[in-house]
Amino acid sequence: MDKEFKITALCLFCQTPLQAEEGASFESGDMIKCASCGESNDYDSVIEVAKEKGIEKVKSQVEAELKKSLKGLFK
């Protein structure tokens, strides 16, 4: 199962996608300012939320594939 998942980093306050200037890079401890609401987002927290969303996407995809695969076995 080759699937590609993309997760958009969202502002923790207004839930709009965070956008950085081209070439910008961030690391642990950095604050990322939201262009929409102006709030500063902690890089580590933004990454943690994105990871959790990614895990949920993968889980739901695996469950769907398993249901599809097992459906024919129990007829």
C-alpha cells in the first residue's frame, strides 16, 4: 500500500494554514507568526498537532483497507 499523505500546519489559534516566507526554516523553540490572526505559534506544538493529524489519517486509511480486504473473507 503506497499512499502519500500531506498534512498542512495550521495556526493553533485560528486554524488557518501557516505560511512562511520562501526559504525560511524553523526548529524547536521557534515561534511562527500567523499571517491571518497575528498570533505566535510554538513550532513544537504545531508539529505535534500535525503529527497527530497524520497518525489519524493513516489509521483511518488502514482501517478502510482492512475492512475492504476482510469483507470478502466473512461472507
